[in-house]
Amino acid sequence: MKPHVFLYFLFLMVVLPFRLFGQNIIGAPDIIYYDNEDFNAGAQTWMMGQDKFGIMYLGNADGLVTYNGKEWKIYPLPNKTLIRSVKIDNDGKIYVGGQDEFGYFFPDKKGDLAYHSLTNLFPAEDQTFGDVWNISIIGKDIFIRCANEIFHIRPDKKTEVFKSSTHWLYMADVNGKIYAQDQSAGLLEYRNGQWILLTRAVLNTIITGVLPMNTGNLLVATLKNGAFVFSEKGQLSSLPVDSKIIGDHIYTTCKINSNEYALGTTSGGVYFIDNQGKTTRHLSHNLGLQNNNILSMFLDKDKNLWLGLDKGINKVSINSAIQKILPVDGAPAACYTACIFDHKIYIGTSDGLYSSPLTLPENEDLSFSDGNFSRVENSGGQVWSLFNTKHQLLMGHTDGAFTIKNNKAIPIFKGTGAWLFKNLPSANTHENNLLTGTYFGLNRLTNINEQVSDSGQVKNSINESFRFLEIDSLHHVVWSAHPYHGIYKISMNSSMDTVISTKLYTQKNGLPNSLNNYVYSINRQIVFCTDSGLYRYDAQYDNFVKDKQYQNIFGNMPLRSVTEDDSGNIWFVSKKKLGVALKDGHIRYFPEVTGKLIAGFEYVYPLNQQNIFVGSSNGMIHINFEKYRQHHDGMGLVFNKIIAIGKKDSLLFNGYFSTGDSIYETQQKNNIATLPASFSSIHVEFTSPEYTLHNNVQYSFLLEGFDRNWSTWNARSEKDYTNLPYGKYIFRVKAKDNFNNESKEQEYTFIISPHWYQTILAYLLYIAATVVFVLLLGKYQSRKFDKQRLKYEEEQKQLQYLHQLELEHNEREIIQLQKEKLENEVTYKNKELALTTMHLFKRGKLLSKIKEELVDSVKDIPPKERSSELMKLIKMLNEAEKQDNDWEQFAVHFDDVHNNFLQNLKHAYPNLTQADLRICAYLKMNLSSKEIAQLLNISLKSVEIARYRLRKKLSITDSNVNLYDFLVETK
């Protein structure tokens, strides 16, 4: 071999690989992984597409998978075969190819995708064609590549069939032209119904991608032979890509921009190359991909790169304003500080200090700078801070303070950890002294002619950890905050080398809390972050008060750090969220960063508007704030679905507005849904298919015809309405990002039908029924009046009757009273009669006794001597005695009082003697046995015997019957 030939090959072997592979871009995009279990479909995704509304479509083993940023939906083919190819035309038809099946999905009247097979357009003998690998659409012409045939469906629906003697290996449409690879012919182009040979130089390889280049040439990627450039003149030349790319086998390709192309490989992930074949960056499993076998790639409208993997999907935000810088071998690591110094970027981690040269100026997005990180020598361990003295870079480290020179850490002092550095005021331009907060006090550094040396600990410095420091040069005061102790005011002498006094301020001194206080400087003013907003020191009263200047911005929000950028914006951390208070007073948050900051060590380094560095537990986050806040034109907003709550087969709308063969962005007037009355409760879902924004989107909605005002902005993307009355409604919704960029309003109009009892016919029936009711009511009222009149008359009769009864009752009561009066009179007469009888009896007895005494007295007197007067007296007594025993006269008087009682009794009971009648009369008069004995001049026992004999004569056999009661009842 000739020497110059050998040297040439040696150059290719040694130098070329480094040139080709070069340096990677230091910024790594955010990568989101969607496992196939997330969308409940097959593991492999073979091809992807996106419609004009932003909805993604994936060709999957289980069918067509759609994703709108909120929900995954699956639409299987009729024959349940996998979909290897997807293509969307300008009308919104989603063409898919399965096994022995070809057709398209298009929304039906409800906005749900329905499949329409076109296999019948193929000749009958060619309808067993296996898998459809590629679909290309030029205007109304559709090309379908299978293994042995390419079908061409013309606008008139007639189909041409182009067969290969071997196999069709590839097909693609580029700039309005169709290219294909025939295994036995080479690379062909379709022109006017024929396939024209372009080159046979690819016969021994398989083309896996044809992409347009900005020069008018084509980039041709192959499976195992690297990449080529096919010129407009028809020449095929090798593109010098890295040999590693060739070894990893290019399976799929995607154009990123005019000077960058993505090559997906079967075993090495994704390589990005430029027009010269130089590798600009590389994504693999080590850098966040789920696996390295890339089956398909698609660049969406927001420049997110979607990767169909052997299992699942990765979404790579290659164009995002937020990137990650991973200095530790490209792997995740906690990053605490950063600094741009001497055309290099330095990042302090828990594993040491790492640096990389920069190929871009500071006023550009440095995350896109080429570079390779390496660890600074002698920097192993925890790095806390970096400080640029304009000519030197200082490092605060757990082992001490260091100067960084020539990629090496040179110790200033060791033995105690150094937290941070602050410049001290100095009148000497050649001397720049610094104050260092350490684990155990304050140290002073002397910087003379850019030679930094340790001057030892500040005199009288307390033994405290000084992690947060700010210097008030005017008053020679150093302020230090300790999150668990409070705030220290350290008064120093004029040369700032000796502590005069140290005072600790806590809640007693005006702070809202003794814990979680931090000190920073904003606009050359020292401020204090607390759990209740920003505070400042009031020297007049020697205490802390709310900072009125920032009260309207931060209010009472808990703050952990505040940092001012070069535009006057204030970057802050609150409740684990990163935010920025714009100069106009508005606050914007970065949801992408929420929860990723290192708690207690929050760090923000705003170099300029293109480069904001934020420390995190998973690399250094880089924010291109200028790009981030740019207006997003055409922010998308679609309905996901609308359903009737609690109803079977209740899908009302599934996201697509279509009429005929066209899909529209908004609902058409002839497509307004009329719902039955039972569908009065609906559930509405909506979403913004802005995959770069992630969870930055908020929504506001209004149901016209029901709501009075728009809802407050919030992240919720669904709404329920229940028990809506019948009528016409318009659901209106809008979206905005965290910079108030709003989407167009999206509307869905629907009509809820009235119930049968709310229709016009029902109301006519109601009117007729009302008329009939009024008539019937009148008739009823008339009848009711008559009835009431009759009732009144009846009541009057009843009242008269009752009055008559009352009169009769009163008369009866009078008669009864009269009767009772008569009875009382009879009783009284009985008593008088009894008394009289008793008196007469006593008188008769007395007379009889007198007569007996007189008779006894005259017995001893001779008759002649007896006085005539005395005998006359005896004669009178005899006559009186005769008159006293006149029972008949008593009986006459008794019967007059008692209605002939004795006569009636004698008539009823003839066997009664005069003595029996006398006892009956005395009993009728209710005299006791004793009184009767006295009247009859007999013993009490004789009376009882007489009563007993009387009961027998009166036939009273029942011993319970009283003799008196019997005689009273006897008339």
C-alpha cells in the first residue's frame, strides 16, 4: 500500500470518528414515557400522525389509538389485525392499513370515529395482500405499499396495481413526489403512471427513510449501510455519519428542521445529525428513553418528537424552552449551583464540580451549545456555591473554599465547609476582600491582584452556620438568616474584620415566625423571606415589618428564595413551586418544575432572559425565558366527549365536528343535537392538545342558557350539569396557558326536548282541560250551592227540631221537678202522718194508763162513794180510747196520700189481715222496725216475726228483695 493511501485511511480511522460524532448538545429534552398499559393497547407502535387539531394517531397492534392530551381511545379494525401505517389527508380522513385490510376512519354524526373499508376498490385477485407498510397521499391520489404490490387509488376511485418481481421494500412521499424501493430494481420515482428508475446503487441495502434536505437533495437512510445524499442530478453519495449509528441500524427517520435529522435505530436509540452527517445529540436508554429499539418517529406541530418503541411511547420535547443539563455522565444527579465563566459552564453537584466548554455566546440559548462535561480535578464531594469575582471563580465546598483554575480546584482553606461568598466594600481597586459563610462562623478572604488567600475567621464571630448572607456596606452590618434559629444582625467595625455585636431576631421582634427565614438582596435592598411574605428591617424601631413595596405582589405567600434578573423580574420559590414576578407585577409559575427543586437548597441563577438555571434533584434545569413567554399562536382546544349522565348508550358527542366528507373546527348549524327530555344531565370533557404545555393549561367555561358568568380559571377539564330544564344551550369553553395566551372559544350547541307534558300539544290539551275544568267547576259550584242550601234548610229544620226537643226536655224536667216535689210532699205527709200516729199512740197509751190508774183507784171505793165526776171522767177516757183505736179512719187518710195503696194491696193479697196492712202502711212510710214496735206496742222481735210472715204472704221468695222496696214499687 502506498504511504499516502495508508495515511489517508489512518486519518479516517482516527480523526474522522471524533469529527463525526463530535460533541453533544449539553441540554437534554424532557422525556415523557407512556406505557402501553396507560392506553390499554398493544406494546408496539408502528406509525404515527397528527391532525390539524393536534390529536395524535398511532398505528398499534390493537388498532388505531388516538390521544388528545386527556384520554386515549382505541378503534380496532373489523378483522382485529394490527395497524402498521397511518396517514391523514387534508379532509381529516385517517387512512390506516392492516393485514389484508385498508380503509379510513371518519367521524359519524356523534363525532365518533367509524371505519370505512376501501379494500373492495382493489381487484378481487389482489385482496390478499398482507400488511400495509406505507401510505402516501398526493392530492387525491392514494398510494399503498404492501410487500408485493403498490396500490394506487386514483381520484375517480379506480385502482392501479404495481407488482414487484421480488418485493417493494420502501415508499415515501417527499415534496409532492412518490419514491419507492424495489428490491430488484433500486430507487424509483412515480411519474405519470410509471415508476422511473433513479439509481440502482441501493440494491444491496434496505432504505428506511427518505427526507428532504434544504439544498434540494434527498437524505437516504438505510438499515445497515448508513446514510446517503441523493442529489438533484441523480447522484448518490455517502453521508459520513458515525460508525456507531451504522452499527445500531437505522430503522426510521424524521426531519427536525432544515439542518437537523433524527435517525431512530434498532439498538442505539435516536441520533440527531446535521446536513454534514455530524451527530449533534444522542438520546438513548441511559438518557431517559424507555428502550433503544425505535420503531417509528413523528414530529408534531409543536416540535415534540414522538417515538414508537418496542414497548410504549416516548414523547421528547426537543423544542421546549425548558431543558435539563446532566453534567454527571449524562445521568440524573442533584445540582446545587451553576456559573458561566471564561466561556465555560460550571455546575456544582453532590458529586463534585463539572465543567464544559460552550460553543455559543451567552446571549443565545446555551442549552443548545455543544459540549462534553468533565469533572473538575480535586472537586469531588458536595459543592454548595460558585462565585465569579470577574477574574476568578471561587467554589464553596463541603471541604472548604477553592479557586478554580485550569479545570482544577485549588484550596483557599480547608477543614470546614464553605457555604457562600460575598464581596466586602474596598477603596483599593487592587484589593477585593470577601466574606465567606462557613459551617462554624465567618471567614475573611483577601483578593489582591487576583490572588485569593484566607485571612482567617472574623474576630468575635459566633460559632454558627452562616449559609445565607447579605452585607449592608453603608452601615457595616452583615445580615445572616438561619432557618431554625432566626435572623442575625452582625455589626462590624469599619474595616469589616471584627464583629462588634451580634443580635438574634425572632418572632418577638416582628417576624411572623422564628423559623424558615432567609435573607436576600433585591434592587440593592436587603429583604427577608418568611412564611408570610417579604419583610424588611426597620432601624428606627429595631424590628421587622412587612415590606410594603412587595406586599401587592407576594402578599402573605411563604417564600424560600428571591432572585432578581437583568430585566428586573423577581424569581422566587414558594411551596415547592418556581415562579417569576414580572416587572409589571404579574406572577407566572412553571408547573414543569414543581416538585423538582431541592427542598431547603432552592437555587435560581438568572444569567439573562435566554438562560435561567434552576437547581434540581435531577440535573440542572435550563429555562429559555424569552422563548417560554412567547405567544403560542393557535393554541388548540377540542372537546373530548359529552355524555348523558346515568344513561345507557349515552354518548352524545365524541370530539369531532363533521358534515359530509369534511371535518370542521367548530360545530355546524345543521349538526345541532336534539336530546330527549330524559337526557337533562350531561357530562362535558374538553382538553387542549398542547403537549409542550403539559399541565400549564387552565380552562374557563359557560353554559349559555344556564350559567350567568364564566367560571374562574382552573385546571379542571370537565364539567357536569344536572337536571337542566328543556331549551337550547350553548356550552362555551376557552383555554389559556400560564402567560395568559388564550385559545379561541370552542362551542357545543344542543337542545333538550321538553317532556311530553311540556309540548305545544300538551299545552293545548291543558287549555282545553282548563276550559272543561272551569265549566265543570261552575257546575260543581252550582251543585255545591244547592247542596249547601239544602244542607242549610236541613240544619234549620234540625235546629227547630232540637229546639222543640229542648222545650220538651224542659217540660219533662218541670214535670219531673213537680213529681219530685209531690213525692217530697208525700214523703213529708208520710212523716207527718207517722208523727201524728206516734203522737196519737202515745196519747192513747197515756190515756189508757190514766184510765187504769183511775180504775185501780176506785176499786177500793164503794160504788156509792164514788164521785160522779170521777166516773164521768172514766167514761170520757173510755170513749177517747175507742176513738184512738179507729184504724179505719187512719187507713182512709193513708190511702188518700198513697193512691189507695192499702185497698190495692188487700185486693192483690186478700189473705192480709188488718195487722198486716198496718205493718205494710208503716213500712211504706219508711218507718224502722223499732218505730213500728213502738206504734204497735209490741217488741222488736215481734215486728221481725211479723215482717217475715208478711214476706211469705206477699210471696217474696228472693232474699235479695227488700220488703220496703217491694212495697214502694207496689201501686
